[in-house]
Amino acid sequence: MTRPEILERIRAILAETFEIDPSRVTPEATLFVDLDLDSIDAIDLVVKLQEWTGRRVPEETLRAVRTVDDVVTMIETHLAEAAAQGPDQGPDQGRDQGQGNGPG
């Protein structure tokens, strides 16, 4: 998936979930200032992104996200990691590895 395709998908998610005019969703747009998202909206967005990619979004990654372009980069990375895992692993395979979120 290309960056423009990821941006279009993010536009669709923001429009559907938060009723944001897609024309406002530009790479430079800040999530909290330009798009008026609040902390609850950010959680909802993370849930949608996790559903889309099938991968958990690490908290340290979230802290660095400020703009729509940051979200595009994050998704691009997640999709590349999923592709690198190969078709034999489902989206849930290994998503908690190294995150300290489970027994062991």
C-alpha cells in the first residue's frame, strides 16, 4: 500500500469516525489542533488503526504522533512489519512480543 493510499484510508476513517471533512485531512494537519481531536478521540483512532492493521500500536509510538503524516508513517511501518512476517503469520501473531504484555 502506498503512502497516498494510506492517507486516503486515514481520511476515510477520520471522516467516518469523527465526521471530519476529508479536505481538512492533509499530511501537515495536526490531530489535536487542526482536526480538533481530543484524548478520547485519539483512543478511538488507535482502536480503528489497530483493527485495520491487526497490530498493536506501542505507547511510545503514539507519543510521537502529532500530524496526519505521522499517522501515515506509523501505518506504513506497521504494514511493512506485517508483510515481513510473511503470510503464515496472522495479524495477531507476535504483536505482544517484547512489549511486556503477557505472561512470561
